[in-house]
Amino acid sequence: METMSPLSRIASVSVLLSMLGGCATSSLFNAYPTQAQTFQHAIAQNGPDTTLNTQTVLDELNEERESADAMLYMMERGRINQLNASFADSKTDFELVIAGFEEQDLASTIEVGDTLAQGASLLTNDNAIPYSGAGYERVFTHHHQAFNYLGQNDLEGASVEFRKVALEQRILLEKHEAEVAEAYEEAEENDLDLNTLSTEFSGLDNVAGKVKSSFQNAYTFYASGAFWESRGDLSAAWVDYKKAFEINSDNTFLKQDIARIAKKLGEKSDQKDTNETKAGQGSVVVFFEDGFVPAKSEIKIPVPTFDGGFISLAFPYYETELWPVSSSLRAIDEKFNDLGTSEIVVDVSALAVKDLKEQLPQLLVRQALRGFAKYQLQKQSGDHGGIGGQLIASLYNVISESADRRSWLTLPHTAQVMRFNLDAGRREVSFSTPHTQTKLDLDITENKTVFVRIVNANNQLMTQVYAL
């Protein structure tokens, strides 16, 4: 019987780990943004075959429900279903995602469950690790779930999700601080200079600086504030509007909202314009989601080895110099009266960039350790297999060195809000961006609130109306 050479054993182990990683995620050697283009198209497409094509994408995503990357695929599927007004299906999709986040909170379960994937990733790339979701994605999951309940006229269910959104943002802050401390401790143990490596990502600062943190989301706070106000819970509305204002103090509508609630609660406010309804009027709150959040690209950074050499490692990155420009939404009534123009309440793309910046300590440590492992594999291959062995190992390192570019890519580029008041009755309102427009017939009830959600995907406006 022929004995396997050391080189063959090393190659076999590498291939096995790659196969294991491939079972964990289809993004191992197939960049996720390429896959996500299909999901975005399922939202933005138009024409007679729209329903059929969208259903095909939904069916394909449903097949990933048991995969290691199920959380990510169900985020995409949940949003597609929701924008297709399939609220029950979307609710089921997001329930899986929420269950995944809750399972992650059990640290012991995660440590055991990810051991194999962590081993595979050591000689492949981070795509071998099952997707666990970013903080801002976790917040948006509950935000979307709240709107699923609204779509089913379940106001109690929506109230539960809006409370969870606020709780999640507090928990994520504490979790992030602990993860950063752990990463720096591990870096010190392995003699890694994170500050030097971090300078390679300074180009992200101009976009990341637009938000205070990746998991503090003024859009979700605004939505919950508007919901509580519509339900007559002014104290809860006051709290959430103020949280949103702390994150984004430039938004005109937030200033009006806080002043309006302050007046009703008997509090003082310097803001004169409260945007209050007059007798016989109802309120319209518009949630405008524009475009798609950009996908991550990839950069290669040379990292020094222990013996004086260098290894080239792949890192996720955002090409901020190619950043999309956001459109605003304008509303006019049937008599061509200007009702207002939306204002950005959160730059979702900036949240994504900020998340990458916040994850850098853990990412740099993980990538450096992986690079050292691959470097040792290459040296051992050369020692045992000569130039041929080293060449094979080098080729494998090049092929397998790929950045983890996974993220929820059907989320909008920016989220904007607008609020105006209309006389009670059936009212026709036109909404337009610089490139497209749509009309809605709204049933306005005195002292009641209507939520209008408009999503702009590739210059196609999708609308949903929620009566509260």
C-alpha cells in the first residue's frame, strides 16, 4: 500500500477544511454581493413577469433555511416578502433570524457550534464561519418585524417589537465594548499591533463619522416614537423621539415632534413649529427608504510574519469614493399644494461602514492568525515537498484568501421621514423623487395617524399604507 506523503496529507487537510467551510456557506469562493444582486433585482424589477421572477428568488432563498448562513438569507427573504406585502411569510423569515440572534446570546452554544467552522476558516477565510449578523442588522430585523405586525393590523405585536428595538440597542453597546476589549487582549498575547494595521482603513472615516455608532439607529427610534404617539402614549413617544434627536439633531421633523410632545406634556420648548393637527385633520407619517446599501469590496494588506517576511491578507472594505447619492421624496396634494420634502434620519450605508470600523479589532486579530497559519502551511509544504509543494501551498493561499463581504444588501442606502397633516376624508397625494413618482389615495380620519412607507429601488417606488 502506498504511503501518503506529508505534502499530500497537508493538501488533504486543506481540501477537507475547504469542503467543510463550503458546507457552511456558499460564499466561501463565491462573493456574496454577486448573489445579492439577484435579491435586489427581485425587489426592483418591473413588468408582467415580476411576480413569477420574485417567487423564484424567494423559493431559492427558502432552500437556504437550514444552511449555516440561514440568518442572512432569511433577512433578505424577509425584506423581499415584506415589500411584496406577504407579511405572514416575512414574519416567519424574521422569526428564524431573531431565534438565531437569541441563540448567539447563549455563549456556550456558540462556542461549541462554531468550533468546526472556526477551524475551517483558519485555512480558508471568514466566509467559512456561519453568518451571525451585524448589530445594525439585528436592530433592523426587529424594525421590520414591527412593520410586519402593523401589516397584519396587530398593534400589540408591533408594540412588543418596538420595545425590543430600544432594548437591543442598549444591549449591543455593552456587547461591543466587551468584544473590543477581548480582541485587544488577544492581540497583545500574539504581539499584534492593531493600531498600525487600523491605519489602512482610515479612508472609511469620512462616511463612518456620519453616525455615532452602528447600532444606534434614529430611524427605528423615530418609527417607534411615531407609533407611541399614534397610540396616545406620549411619555414613550417623548423618550424615543429624544433618543432619535440625540443621534440626529439636524432633522427638522424630529425638532417638530419633540416640541409637539413637549407642549402636550406641559414641558417647555424653544421650538415654535410643532406641526400639530388642526380641528378636522389627521396626520400622515411617511417612511422613505431610498436605494440599496453598498456592498463591501476587498483590499489586500501586507502583514509582517514572525521571521521577518510578509503575508498578504484580504480584508473587507467600502469604496467610499464611489458612494451613491441619495434622493429625497416630495409630497403634494390634489390641489398641487406642497406638503413637504423628506429628510434623512439615518444613513444606513454609514451604519454599515461604522460597523466594519467597529469590528476591526476582532477582524484584524482573526485575519492575522489565519495568515500565520497559512504561512506555516506554506513553509511546511516547502520543507516536505520542495518547490512543487511550496508552489501548491502558495497557489492554495492565493485562491482561498478572500474577504468576507457578506451583509444584508436589500437594506436601503438611506432612511428618511416626513410628516404632514391633511383634512379628514379621501385625499389623493402624489409622491415624487427627481426620477419617478406615484400617487396614493389616503383615507384620513380626524385625530388619527396613517403610516405611509415608500421604497425607492432602481427608480421604482413601492408603497404600503398602515392605518393606526
